[in-house]
Amino acid sequence: MNTNLNPKNSHNKLRINYNNLKRIRFRQKQFQKKPAQDIYPVNEKIRVPELRVIDENEEMIGVMDTQKALAMAKERELDLVCISPKAQPPVARFLDYGSFKYQKDKQQKKQKVKKTDTKEIRLSPRIGQHDLEVRLKKAEEFLNKGHKIIVEIILKGRERKFPDVAKQVIEDFIKSLKNTFEIQIEQEPKKQGNKIIAIVYSKGKIKPVEEKAETDSPADNNEEKNDTEKSNETAGDNQENPLGNLD
């Protein structure tokens, strides 16, 4: 039995070419997406044998064979749309599928929760009046869109010794916003590192107060008129007898 083992040969057999291993690509299994099912089957996609049919004027026609309902829809140049597939039997209606789908998509968009973003307004302790008005206008735009606002001031150099000044600037800025909006303060002006930060959002715009003209009642007007007439009569009597009654 030949047991001649060369360590060099065995080493060569066990040698692994790592460069080839790097070239191996592991492919992920690709899953095919299932086609989205129509919520409202239309025309030939309706698979049930019979339907409860409503015409284009929302009047009930009754239960009939699906093929007969399709023929009626084509005669009227409309689509047969199954508006209630889970009913027994399913309810279908003659209508224009394009406009129907548009209205349904529009309703779904309205029902989606509106995402609230957080926007940032940066001020400074020595901000000028013009820059302050620009930041104020931008903040009002954000509040109109329903966003939260982070009002911040970055303290630099000697400004770090006077954080109260920066806090006052932010408080005045929020006070200016309260002239237009019902501001809710989520976080009061607070020092965080080298920043002063406040977070606010709006509950809605403040309704302008309409000045109503004060109208007097007819009874008050009559009393004033009578008082005026009496005073005029008294004045006339005094003019006739300027010295009064002298006994």
C-alpha cells in the first residue's frame, strides 16, 4: 500500500482560492408580487352568475343574469360596476367607470392622515427688523400648512454668557405669531447645549373681531327725540321771558 504523502501536495489540495470566493454572488430569491385585486370588479371581470342591478338614475332594476346586465350596460354605453361585491347577491350599477374611479381615488386621498412635518426657524440675538419680518412670514407659511416649528438660536462666543437675551428674542417672536394664530407651545424656550430652542404649533387662525355698529332701539330713539323737543321748548320760553317771573 502506497502511503507516500507529500505535505506539499496535501497543502496544495486544501488550498482555497479566496479570490474566487469573492466572485460568488448570492442571489436573493425574487418573489413575484401578486397583482392587485380590483375592489370594484367591472364588466367582464365580474365572475358571479347573477347581480342585483341599479341603473344610471339610481333606480333598482332587480336581480338578473350577469350576461344580461352586461348587454344592457353596453346598450346604454356605460360600464357595469360591482359597487358592493360582498352583498348577496352582489350589487352592480350602470355608470362611467372612469369618473367613478376618479371620485373614489379622490375620497381615499382625503381620508389619508395628513403628515405633519417639523420646520426650523433660526434667529439670532442681534437679528435686524427686516430679517425678523422675513422669518415671521416664513413661520406663518409653515403654520398655515399645519407644520410644527422649531424656533432656535445658536449662541456664539460672548452670546453664551447672555442666554436670557436669546430667550427673550424667541418669546417676542412667538408673541408676534400669536397675533395671527392660536399658538400652542409644545416646548418653552430652553437651553440645549449652545442652543436655545422652542417648539410651537398652531391650532388655527384667530378670527378677526368684526366691529358691529351699535344701533339704538326705537324706544331709545323716541325718548331722545322727546327729550330734545322738551329742551327746545324750554329754551324758547326762556328767550321770550329772559328775566323770568319777577314778583
